[in-house]
Amino acid sequence: MYIHELSLRSYRNYDQLSLTFDHTINVIIGENAQGKTNLMEAIYVLAFTKSHRTPRDKELIQWDAEYGKIKGSIFKRNRKFPLEIIVSNKGKKAKLNHIEQKRLSDYIGALNVVMFAPEDLNLVKGSPQVRRRFIDMEIGQIQPTYIYHLGQYQKILRQRNHLLKELQRKPSADRTMLGVLTDQLVEHAATIIERRFKFMQLLRSWATPIHEGISRNLEKLEIAYDASVKVSEDMNLETIRNTYKEKFSEIESKEIDRGTTLAGPHRDDLVFYVNGKDVQTYGSQGQQRTTALSLKLAEIELIHSEVGEYPILLLDDVLSELDDYRQSHLLHTIQGKVQTFVSTTSIDGIEHEALEKAEIFHVKEGTIEVRK
């Protein structure tokens, strides 16, 4: 899988842009605030229909434009087809092979992308929200219907929280609607949890040996799912559903007192252990970075195993954050099998044969010069 062509219109600081890419490694060089990360973001948006940098879509559109457009021509399963995302103040449109998709979840998965940026180093030491977003985005790529269940869960969660706040003010009010929303929430929560568990098993099977390789067999990585409800990976969907029903029945009064939903996938977390110790709390910076790198490399292999093709890899200003050994391990692992985009202020000091034949793009003030 690779992107052959990309064109932008009124996107961030690009008025008009049209580029063709090498199917191996493409290096985007430029000073800060010139547009190299905007280019990487555009590829990400083409895959996920939303940015990794901002939840506000209007920030993607040039301030004086009515809309922004991203078009890409990709090769997947030896077939070429177009993708298109249009962002306007009225919303988003996603087209797959010239056909507008009724739901964005029907579009996601057409292009598989793994991004590794400096903020991804916070995957280990950051908040639970960062780790939940990681797992949700990756499952959504290989199982697009997961995005539908997640969206429905979040919608019902907002409605339920609103009702709980009303019941907090009027404890004697009828609770019938709360029961209805709870049942709806449980249905989607159980599906989300079941799919997260399956994904965790796959991720663990790839990340553990990769981590051992990077650490020269000195460290063993373990990944655990920290659930807010006592569910486990060996439970089937029906058992998870019943466990959730029991939990919500048990905590209903407490939720009304607090005015919010106290359990569910939105409160879960991932925990990483290296040699039996929690990396977030006790790991060194090197161990935290090795764990983050292992997870990203595991993503690549996991998507390949599920989809049948390697995803596109975006390395956004991250090589300079890794030491020489981790840089070398990363570049060696992806060499020759993954179309890769590397953004950096300079490749000086990064010595690896993978970069010797790379396509070089120089970015300055929203214009790009291509150098072989």
C-alpha cells in the first residue's frame, strides 16, 4: 500500500499543491512553521478524516477559504483508486473511488496509516486518554465498524451524563429513561471491550518480541488492559454485557449523586510493564521510549497481518528524539517494505542506507521543491 499522488487546496498554509511520491522513503525537510507537519497531517487526515493535532476541523481550512480539500491516489492490493476529503464549515465529505460515503466510518480503513511523532512518546507516560485514543484509532483502521460503536457509545454517554445531572438535582424523578440509556450504553460498551481485548492480544503478540529485539533481549514487555469494570479477556460478549449490567445496577445511586457515568470504556487504560515493573511509574526515559517505539513497530506488523498489506508510516520530527541505536533499529525494520514519510529540519547526522535513495522535498513558506 502506498500513496502515489497527493494534492491539497486551501489546506493550512498550502494554496495549491500537487506532489508525486516514491513508494519507499520520502523525506520532507524544512524549518519549523514552514508546512512540513501540515503535509504529514494531510496524509493522516486522508486516512482518518480528522487531524491528530486539533479537534477543530475549521483550523485545517485557510482562513479566507470556504473549504479545504485533500485528494490522494493510492495503490492497494495492486489497484489504484482515488480518495478525497473535503472540509468546510458545514462539515466533512469523504469520497472513496469518487463515491461519497454516507458515514465516515464507511470510509476509514481505505488507507492505513501509522504515525510516530514526538507526542507519541507520551503514549507511555501521558494520560489514559492518550492511550485510549491510540487503541481506538488502531482498531478503527482494521475494523471500521468499531468506529460506529464508539461513536454511538460516546453519543449515548453524553445523553446519559446529561440525565444523571438532572437526576442529581431531582433525585425523586422517574428513572425509567436512565434504564433505557444504560441498556443502550451497555450494548455498545460490551462490543467495544470485546474488540479491545482481541486487539490487545494481537498487539501483545507483536510488541513483546519487537521490544526484546530492541532491548537486546534484556527486557520483557507486557501489556495489560486496566478496565473500570471487572471484565477479562477470557469473557465472551454475553458475559461482558451481563457484567456491565450488574455494575451499572450496583453504582446507579452513586452515579446520580456524582452526576456522571462512573464506569465504562471511557474510563479504561493500558498499563505497560517492563521486567514486571510499571514503565510509566518506574521506567527510565530510555525504557519509556523503547516501549513507545515497540508499540509503533507492532502496529505496522499488526495491520499487515490483518489487512494483508503494510500501512504507510509517518515519522513526524521524531527521528531527532531517538538515539542512534533506536533510529537505526527503526529505519532498518521499515526498509524496503513500508512507504515512509520522514519530516525533519535536517538529515545531517542521520546516517542510514535507507535515506540514501530517498526522495527529498524541501518545504519553505508553503511551497515545496523536489530534489532527487
